[in-house]
Amino acid sequence: MRILVIGGTGTVGSQVVRELLARKAVVRVLTRSEEKTKGLPAGAEGVVGDLLNPDAVRSVFKGIDGVFLLVAVSTTETHEGLMAVNGMRMHGVNRIVYMSVHNLDQALHLPHFGSKLPIEAAVKASGIPYTILRPNNFYQNDYWYKEAMLNSGVYPQPIGDVGLSRVDIRDIAEAAAIALTTTGHDGRTYNLVGPEALTGDSTANVWSRALGKTISYGGNDLDAWEKLSLQSMPAWMVFDFRLMYAFFQDKGLKADQSDTERLTKLLGHSPRSFTEFAMETARGWKN
């Protein structure tokens, strides 16, 4: 099976590539960067192209059986996703797995959530067999906070006190590879979640145990978070994520027990726990 991975050089997509290769799929990876093709794992072929370029959209899906569609957060996310769906329709792609976001219907006013709704709708209307994956906040986002935790003893992601059913990207990648290479998933939407709801405080507590030092939650002050984040992220993204964190602090983003049960059945094992992830990560940081 020839599968094109869109977003295959990022955190989630690169793991999807590895999972597909392990299942003996023929994998191509679409990237804007010629340089990034050099870092692909053995067996994966890089294709340079941009979903905003009609010539690329007309060519990159030729001869492709299935597509993993992950459109990075950007001001053009929706347009890129719609362009990709049209490219797939032009070339008779047989299966789409689209990565959206958990419970997007609850917060369509958020750019990070609402931008994905038209892509979901286009995927469903495309006539191509599809599966939609809706993951929660990633465990691996915490890689960004390594220095803050190790040097300052602070966990700074302002996820609040209600709780998020965060998920390991390895579970996302497994779910994507299973949906692309096995039958029985057409027309289905899977919420990809972890086994427990995590707050800012409980996340910091897990990191404290994993690192063997006190890690304090940085708190829910979004003014302070915005000021700090503008030093490393563009203003539009900081604004978007601030809105998202405000929603998390107010409503949370929790899974139902049925979500966990469905994911366990899909994966063939329980979703990975955050404690397992943190302990594993801490061992790597200490080496």
C-alpha cells in the first residue's frame, strides 16, 4: 500500500511514518523543505511540495492509495486541508485518515479547533473512505518545557485545574497506521485520549516524581504566559493558544470512559499513561 504522510516531519507525523514502515507500507512524506527529506528514516521517500501550490496539489497524490492528513497549525490551515482533499479526489485516493482535535465541537470559536471543522466536513463529503482521529493535548508537548523544569523547577503550560485527557503521540501514530492499513474503520471518528484527566498541579506532581525534584505548576495567569510566549512564538499563535488555554481552564477537555474503551479496542492495548511517559522521558534526560 502506497501511503502519503502529510505533516510527516513533525512530532506526530514522524511517528506515523515509523509505524507505517513497521507495517511494511510504502511511505512517501510531503514536506516543504528539501533539507527535512534528509532526516527521514530509511525506507521513507521525501517529496517536496506545498499544499498552497496548485501544481503540487495536482501531482503529489498521483499513484497514492492512502493519505495521513495532518495540517500544521497556521493561518492557512483550513485552506491547505481543503486543497489536499481536492488533490486526493483528483487522483482517486482510496483512504484518508485525518487528524483533527478532541471535542472540537465544544469550542468552534477557537481558531485551533474551528479551523479543522471545514476539513472534517470536506473529508466526509469527498466520497473517499475516511477515518477521523481527534487527539487531546499531547504528552510530548512537555518536551518544550524541559529547561523550565530542570533549571527553574516550574511546569509552565497553563492547562488549568479542570483537567485534560492528554495522550501519547505513539498512541496517535498507532491508531493512524491501524486505520490506514486495516479494515473496519471507514466512516469512524476516534477520540484519542489518555487514561486519566491531568491538571496543571497533577502534571507537575508527576514530573516531580519522575525527575526526583520539586516541580511547581506555573499557574493560570494567561497575561504572564502571553508575555513570555511572545518571545518565541508569533503573535497570532500566542493569541490562538491563549484562547485555547482559557477554554481549558474554564471547561477542561476530558474524555468519557467510552472513549478510552474504544481506543483500547483499536490499539489492542490500554492507552499509555502520563506517568509512564514522564518516567521514560526523565530517564532519557538524566542520561
